[in-house]
Amino acid sequence: MEILNTKVAIIGSGPAGLLLGQLLYKAGIEHILIEQRSAEYVSARIRAGILEQVSVDLLKQAGVDQHLNEFGLPHHGIEILSNGEKHRIDLSALTYGKQVTVYGQTELTKDLMHARNEAKLTSFYEANDVKIHEFYNEPYVTFYKNGIEYRVNCDFIAGCDGYHGVCRATVPQDKIKTFEKVYPFGWLGVLADVPPVSDELIYVRSERGFALCSMRSSKRSRYYLQVPLTDKVDEWSDERFWDELKNRLDSESQKNLITGPSIEKSIAPLRSFVTEPMRFGNLFLAGDAAHIVPPTGAKGLNLAASDIAYLSSALIEYYLNSSKQGLDEYSEKCLKRVWKAERFSWWMTHLLHHFETESDFDIKIKQAELDYILESEAGKKTLAENYVGLPYELKRLEKIKNISC
Ligand code: RFL
Ligand code: PHB
């Protein structure tokens, strides 16, 4: 058995684990990252596309914003298509100048992995049978790689291993409470090298179901359709996808839609899920390991980033200032922000999707609610304020800034 010693063992090389590693590295805190998949697999996954300003700021602080600055697309508004009519939500005008940035999670993951390679930080990809131990006392992690068993002794374990990971699953049942809502439909996503139908994202509520027109660049589009959970990807030829998307759009967008061969197509289920608390002794859960949101509000990746803002600053405070305050407050602070994003994502999902179980009355009430939001300054403001991202408590973030600059 190979024995390694470090301060923080990070489980998972998604955005949460990679960003935490980068911020710890900038602060000179030793850590090891352990991932079950290959580096190629991790850097090719296609997922989220929208970054809140606070996430962009954190990436800047981590020193990984070079590509983001060059290729990220600042967006000042979104469109909502309801009853065949498009309504613009002017995000910047409604939020005192805030914006979001279109930048794929795939690119962000590549940037973070590149920074990790450049800094020659210790990472184990393709680690098998990863297990976490003794996190209420002196934690350690075990795994196998190329037939060799490893043991990593550490002060803390960061469980950044996503919804299906091992960290949350190892917590004793009597120490954890979970809250869950599973939606009765999924999102069929298509990526295609065609110019986007519009300069801004279009969220579509139609009688045929929800659709979303998003993008990755001026030449690459990302589109989604609400589909029944029983649908299989093979049942959706490119032609069927484009036809159905057109059917859910307004006539102007139908005319402007450019179709082409898909380069990726997948169906993702929709779920709301929260774990309480997010700390178990010396184990800290972050990102999808602790909570899941349906993608309608574009919050999944951004919540992972805000957890890491809190966790990295708490660990830095612990090692540099010998203070446990940030660690003790971690779970409470994260959960406050998490539940607000859960509420927003649930609300957007509820408002824009068609549910089989809805009565005619439910449908009318929902349309009235959406009409109200789109016609009222206060309604648009509440949507915009949540979409661009609610603020975190910035005091601690300022502290990291001082350390890492
Ligand atoms: P990730 O990205 O899931 O990374 C977790 C990492 O942990 C690894 N892992 C393990 N490693 C070691 N040992 C084990 N036992 C392990 N078990 C798992 C995994 O291989 C993986 O590399 O979680 P993280 O870092 O918290 O980041 C969260 C975001 O990835 C997530 O919130 C978003 O991508 C959610 N999401 C979307 N969010 C949006 O805002 N907009 C979207 O359009 C959007 N699309 C998506 C999504 C999530 C999807 N998933 C999870 C299936 C589409 C999909 C398909
Ligand atoms: C995406 O571009 O993948 C995307 C954008 C906005 C969302 C969800 C996904 O709400």
C-alpha cells in the first residue's frame, strides 16, 4: 500500500473539486484530488452554460479567467416566449447593471484542468473503489489505481463527487436529512455547430411543452426540449428534434432557426434535491454531492461555485488564521443560498413546463402568473434578480482575495 499525507483530500474532478483545488493551491494549501473517471472523460462532458457574475469573479480570483475573458459571451437579457409572444427581460436594467456570461461547463472544466496540469498538482484520475473513512476523527481516503492500493491521510475531506458520489452515501443515515422532488419529464439536449437562433437565450412555454434556445458561441447552439421520461435518445432523430423545436417557437424564430447535424444528444432527468447539513465532522459536501436543481434557472454550476467560495475561504481561514469560524458556519451559509436557488429553479420549472397532471384551471392560473410576471416591473425584477444570482456574504471572499493576490 502507498501512503500519502495531505491537508485536504478532494473527491471528484467536476467544477466544484477543480475550483477548490485551484483556490487552495493559490493560497499555498496542500491537497490531493481523486477522481474515478479518466481525465479525457471529465473534460469532454457537456453540461451547463451560464455563469453568474459571482462565479466569473471567483474564477478570476482563482486565476483561470483568461479563456473566459476571451470567449465568454456577456448577456444582458433573456427572452421568454409565452402564448406565441416574446418578452425581453432586461437583466442589466433590472439589476443595476448585472449580467450573466455564456461559457460552457466543458470549457471551464478544461481551463481548470489545464491550470492544474501547469501547476503540477497531484491528481489521481481513474481511481477505483474510492472510500472515505473516519471523517468524524482522523480522516483518510483509500482507492486503487493501476492495481496499487493507496491511502491518503488528511485533515479534511471535500466531497465534490456529484449526486451519485461516495461521500454523501457514506454518511450514517441518522446524521443526514434529504429533501427531494423528482419531476415527471426530462430535457432532451442537442448541441450543433449552427449559429444560434437569437442573440439572447429564449425560454419557451408552449402547449407542446417547454423548450430552451441557448448557445455556446456565435457558431455553436445548444437547444433543449421537454420530453417524457420514457423517451429514449434513439427515438429522436435530428430531423424529429428540429421539427419539434420549430413547433414550439414563434414564427420569427421559426424563420431564423438554422438546423444542422447534432454533435451531442442526451436526455437528462430533472430533480430538486437538498442534503442537510453539508458538514459531517471533517467531511464537507459541496456542489451536486449536496444539492441538485432542475436546470431551468441555470443554477447548478453556480451553486457549486458558491459552495466552493465558502469552503475555500473557510479552509484558508483555518490554515492561515487558525480560525474554525468559517468551517463551523459553512453548512448554514451554503444552505441559505442553496434553498433560495432551489426555490427559484423549482418556480421557473413549474411556470414554464407542461405537467400531465395539470387541470385546465391549473393551466389558466399558471398562464396568469406568467402574464403578471412579464407585464409587471416588480415581477420582471424578481425574475432578473434571481437569474443573475443572489449575492453572497462578501466579507470572507474579500479575505481570500487579499491572500491570493
Ligand atoms: P459533477 O460535475 O457531477 O462532478 C462530480 C465528479 O465526481 C466524480 N465522482 C467520483 N470521483 C471519485 N470517486 C467517486 N466515488 C466518485 N463519484 C463521482 C464524477 O466522475 C465527477 O467528475 O459535480 P460538481 O463539481 O458539483 O458540479 C456541478 C455541476 O456539474 C452541475 O450542477 C451542473 O452541470 C448541472 N447541470 C446543469 N446545470 C446547469 O446550470 N445548466 C445545465 O444545462 C445543466 N445541464 C447538468 C446538466 C447536470 C447533468 N448531470 C449531472 C447528469 C446536464 C447533465 C447531464
Ligand atoms: C445551457 O446553455 O446549457 C443552459 C442555459 C440555460 C439554462 C440551462 C442550460 O437554464
